[in-house]
Amino acid sequence: MSALPRPPRVLALSEAPIPSAVLGVHAVFEALAAAGACSLATGSSVMPERAQVAWADVVVLVRGASPSERRILVEAQRLGRRVATYLDDDLERVPGEARSGYFFTSPHVRANVAFIVRRADAVLVCSERLGAELAARHGVRPILVRQPRPPRLPEEGPAFPARADDPGGRVRVGFLGSVDHAAFLESLLADPLRRLRAELGERLELVFCGALPEIARELGAVCEPFEADFVAWRRRARALALDVGLAPLPDTPFHRSKYFNKYLEYGSLGVAGVYSNVPPSADAVRDGFTGLLCANDPDAWRAALQRLTAERALRERIARAAWDDIEARFSAGALLEPWRTALAALLAHRAPEVAPRDVRLRGGPVRHALDRLAVYGPARFAERVVGRLSGRLRTG
């Protein structure tokens, strides 16, 4: 009897195990691997291992943009590997004021993003709008690969995380997200939160994890730092036990191409969310059923927050409906067959055997520093180094 053909070997590379990697790529291929559709290895695009590249049939670059990732693409293709790039943001439109804008607004980086998108064998996206933008801009045909809900931690059970009654009638309202959101949170929610504090007094508990707008300090909110590590972030988010989750989002071309991560996060935590009535949240949330959708207007947010903090039954109904919706539409089980179909052509490839010594790649901290120097220029590079050493430059 002849041996069965081996499953395709997939190597996912990213600069760090950021949520985009863990949720958008690792979770997808882990589910496919569990179903026997592939084998998966993960690694660093900063320090690529030759043995891993030699092992792989398919290399997936998570948010491919760096000089190292560009080199990996070229070398992997030279060796007969298929290379895909996974994008969950329009990296060519990252605003300059965003935390990552320092990197992504560099002309070198934008040129790398365009090169990788055009040269890759497959462009994977989780958003139809982002796919349409990339198709129009670069003439490519992106493949839609929906991101699943966040994977459960070992301590999370499969049941809905019901909240116990608070004898004091306290309601915990909060935001979970990156520091980029602070200015928009301040402009939209400062007045609604002040009024809510005046009405509820000490019964209102405010939490901000990641973004820390001035209103958070003014109202004595619990303030927690951003965690880049997914497991640490998820564990902290669960411990904060929000009743109401805030998810405001500007209505810009960049933000419209995002994914509805906040809905998946809040819903999978059993939190009733209030969302801006703009894409992508409006694409996923059913107003009044799986969340509340609000115009980006302080009065609209004040009314929604008053309603949701006053009606415990409504909070519980929305939280339960969101949980059920996310389990039905965005669990790995629900998405497995669409993933298998979307990625069939990519996973049909088998690369020629090569030895690790044949892989012409170098990495490591020195090469990474030289790459960043080339991207930023001497002055900006020095500014970043000083920020890291002084602690002024933090993740988030």
C-alpha cells in the first residue's frame, strides 16, 4: 500500500505573537490542522529559522510590511514555497497619529506593503471592504478568511458566563482596546460619562483597559495598561467582568476596512456592548438584539448608556444573544468549512524538498535594528531607542 500524501505544512510568521497573529492566522490554521487539513508551525519574522522555511510548503506573513518580511517572501518563493500575506487593517492608510503610524507611515514600509501584496501568491483578509480596497488598488484577488471569536483560555468553560446579582446595584462600564482610541473616546464619551456618573453616583464603576482618556482619570476609573500578549489580555479582560462594553469607532476609510473584533471580544466575554453605528460594527451587530448601535453623537451615546445601565434584563438579554450569535457564526467549528474551501488552492501546494543550509535568510536583533534604522532614518530611530529605554514608549 502506498502511503497517504502528507498534509501541507504551513509556517505562520509575525514579528510578535500579537492578536492579529493569534486570532487571524494561528487560530484558523490550528483548527484546520486539528481537522487533518494541514500541519502548522509558528515563528518570528524578525529571526526566521532556516529549518522552518525549509520545512514549509506555505509561508503566511502576518501583516507583512517589514524589510525582513519582504526578504522572507522573496527567498521562500525562490525555494518554491507559496507565500500568503494576511491583513486585518489597511496598512497603507494607517493614520499618522495612530500608535503604529510611526512605522506604517514610513515610505519604506508602505512600499514594502505594496510589494508584498502584489508579489504574494495569496492575499488573505478578514474584511470584504479591505479586500475590495486592495483589489482596486493593486489588482489582486484577496481571499476572505473570517477571523473567529477569541479562543477560550484553559480556565474558560463552554457555557455562557452569567453574572451574579450585585446587591448594591453596581454596574461596571468599560472599554477594552488599544491606546489609539483615547482621543476619540474623550471627544465622544466625556459628556455622556460625566452625566452617567452624576445620575448613578458610586453605583457606576468605570474601567478603561488600554486607552486612557482624560475622562477616565477625572471620574476615578479603574485604569489598566494595554497587554500585547493575547493570553494576558484575555485573562485581564475576563477578570474585569464588565457589564457594559464601550465600542466607539470613527467613520473613516481606514476604520471602515477594519474587522468587528470588538463585537467578537465583548460578545465572547458575555458583555453587552454599545457600538458606533458605522462599519464594521454595523455589519455584525443587530441593533437592540445583539448590541446597541449609536450614531457618533454624545446625546445618542448618553441615551444608550442610560438605557443599558438602568435595565439589567436588557443587558442580560443582549449579552446572551451576542454570545449565542458569535458561537453560531464565528466559532472555529462554524468557520471550518468556509476556511477549508477558501484556502483549498493554497493548501494544495507541496514545495520541493530543500535543506536548511540552502535557505538564504539572516535575522536576529542586529539585523532587526539595522532594518528599523533604514525605515526610520537616524533621527527617528534614535528617538525610538530613547523612548524604549526611558519607558515613555510602551506597547498598545
